[in-house]
Amino acid sequence: MVMKLIPRQYMTQPRSYKIGMEHGKANYNLAGAAAPQVPLNEVIDDASELLKGPVKASELPEGEPSLDIFLKERIIETQGFEDITTDNILITNATYEANFLALSETVENGDEIIISAPIWYQFAAYMDQTHEYSFCCGGMHPNSKVHLLKRDIAEGWKYDLESLKELATHRTALIVINCPNNPTGACVSEEEMKAICDIAEENGSYVIHDQIYRGLELDKPFSSPQAVNMYDKAIGTSSLSKTLGFEPVNRVGWLVTRDKKLMGRASTVNDWYISRIGWLSKYLTAEALEPVKYPMFLERATKQANACWDVIEKFMDGHKDIFEWSRPDAAFLSMPKYNIDMKSWDFSTKLAAPPYLTRILPGIDYGFENHLRLGVGGQTVESVKGGMEQLGKFLETL
């Protein structure tokens, strides 16, 4: 499928984010995408001195090297990068900016992009009102062509490497992947990632690897592969927004690449056009990445996620006549397919209404009809049980 990009200014958050609001707050949330927020007093042992203020970054315990270098060193130490230096890392305003810079600074007018789907809204948001996709980089590159490479739950959400090889040419500026994936929770294998990078290298293409959920693999943290460890023109983007639930309080992210041309261009935009990040946010991120605490935070989040997925799995095992579902490899999201004759928007809005008051997102937001985005982020086992009970009662009426 080849599409013309829709300009960036027309892309907004999907309207499904407001599902349930007309009925007040939902009793049960099966749309959660992030870990429960790690309490800040667990990140910084004694925040009392910081709260007294004013405090200068130079007065922080780390002193020299600078706070930026200290943060970058923590990122290198905890994220499993190979042969990456602080010069290969750019601190950004969340993963949003990292992705935006990677997209805007690698693609020129007339270039082609390959995006796998389903994928996070920033890369490909489906507008069911207009039956079109919109893209983050659209406003900057209105003449670019996008190839959307769709994956299928029947194939375990695996990448179709043969189709990717056929689509990629010397005109392909960029291949976009998201692993662990939003919304399916699926991860690519080491062999698949290597194959994707090899295809990119054959055509001189960049690879963006949005890895915001990396570290929340449900079998073993950081077991999923990284493109930046395999290919010099790969770009890794991430933050702690999802893994530690920092989205409401701290929007520090990072872009990692060995490619000097891209780093130079992205740094220029970052320096001049993006608001500077305060030292307190950087300090908080560095402290959250402390090598003893950080794995503990991730272990707590994955333990909670696994317990919630056990509840979901039991429900799905009892409803195989309706749902096709695969337990996610990582984090808090999955994307079941259902065989009921009902559009996913109607399914979600009816489930959000009384008497069920249970929030779940429609698959059509990702361009996948007859699918749902089912999430357990930020939820307890009991709240997930309650939500699934309401889903069961809703199904009984159909």
C-alpha cells in the first residue's frame, strides 16, 4: 500500500482517547499503556534539599562531568548499547521529539518511507472519519511516499521480510519499526532485526527503532534486540515515560545514533527550535536510571504486567470462539481480533457506556478494523478482573 503523506498540522490525537468521557470517568480502564508512576521519593532518596531551592545544576552531587554527560553515561550504562559514546546521544523532549527529529532530518521531498503497521500513532494514525492515515513528518515532506507494511495476528505479528525486501529500493530513505510494539506488545527476534538492518544497509536507508517499551520484556528485561547495535545508520529513540510511568511528571527522552550527519542535523534543530529541558528533569532521569534502582523499578512493573496478563489469558482461553489473541512479549498492550459483526468504534463506545463503564480503544485508530487495543498499564489485578467481567457481560448481550 502506497500513500501520500497528510500534512502534520492535520494530525491530532485519535478521537478514541475521549471514549467514555461523556459518561464521566470509566469504572474500569482496559486502555492503559504505561507503568504505574514510580514514586519520586523512591527515585531521589532525600528530595528535601532540592525542594528548598534555588539550586544550580553545578551544585548537584555529581559535580563534574556535566549533568548532560552524567545522564548520557547513565543511559549507556543501563540500555545495553554497544560501542556507543556520549557523542552519539542527544537528549530530547520525550520520545516525541526524538522521533520527530529522526523523521524530519532523514527524509527529503520525493523520498520513500516504509512503516510497519500497526504502530504508534505518531508514525501512522488512521483517521476513520476520512479513511486516511496521517504522519508526523507529513508537513515537512508533502511529496514523500509511504509504503505501509501491514502485519497480521495470524502470523504472530511478525514482519513480512520478503515484502520488505521487495518494497525497499535506493529511494527508500527510512524504515520505521517499533519494538516492543505499540499496540500489539510483540517483539522482533534477533534474526528479524538483523534482516531488517541488512535490507536497510543494502539500500542506504536509515532505520528508526522506537524502543520506548524496551526493558519491559515479560520474560527477561532488555531481551529484545536493538537496531543501533547492528547498523551505523540506525536510530534508537526512547524515554522513561512508559517504563517508569514518568509521562505526567518528566518528559526527558533520547535519540541515539552513530550517524554523524543525522546527529549534526538533529542537534541543530534541537538547539535552536526546541525548548531547553530543565536541569531538574535531567537530574531526575539520571537518578531513575541508577544501576541498582532502575532494574528494580522494571522488575516491579513487569511482575504487575504479567499478573494482569494472566487474568486476560484466562478470559481469552474461555472466549476462543470470539477472540484471536496472543499474549504480548512485552509491556502493557495487546491487540486481540474479534469475529463479531460490529465495528470496533461501536464496540468500544458501547462498552464505555452504562452499565459497563469499561474503557478499551478501537483497533480502527490503527487502521485495523475488528481489533481492539487492550491495555493493562497502571492497573491492578483486581481492576483488570473487574473490567474483563464487564466485557464478558457485554458479550452476553450480543
